[in-house]
Amino acid sequence: MENSRIRIFYRFVRYNLEAFIWLAALALLAFMNPESTQQTLCVWHYAGFDACPGCGLGHSISAAFHGKVLDSFNFHPLGILAIIILTIRVFRIFIENKYLLSQKTDQYVKDL
């Protein structure tokens, strides 16, 4: 019985890994200070370019989570849209994979 629960949990995490990654990214951006410019993960910045299409997107998302809508739009006009799209994507992943936890699915897989 315990082995079965571990297997179900492992399968749940494995099939929903993308959703967990997006949730972690959104959570990190929610706790980030939007005005902080000390560190960056931008590959374009390290390659020597001054700007890239995504410049300010992380700061925009962070500002939106802090309730600074105008600052969010000033950092990047698509920041709020990115939050909406990522949230919808996370819900779709969980909804698409919810059948993986049912007992009928386990029996179906065993019958194959």
C-alpha cells in the first residue's frame, strides 16, 4: 500500500513537472524586489547586447505581484499578460494530468 502511494506521488510530480517549474518561477518573481538590478540571468546581457526582447519581463512580473501595475507596464508591457498565460498553463497541465491519479488508470495500464 505504501509503495503504491509513493508510485502515485512520483507519477504526479513527473507528469506535472512543468507546472511545478512555472509555479516556482512565479513564486520567486513574486518575492523578488522589482527595483533590484544587481543580478541577471539574461543570456543576451552576458553576450554583450544592451537589450533583448524579454528585458524587464521578470521585473514587470515582480512589480505586478507587488501591486505596482504602472511600474509593471513600464518595465515591460507584456508582464501582466505573461502572468495570466503562465497561470492558465499551470491549470491546464494539472487538469490534463488529473486522470493519472485514478485507480482505473492503474488498472488500464496493467492490462496493456
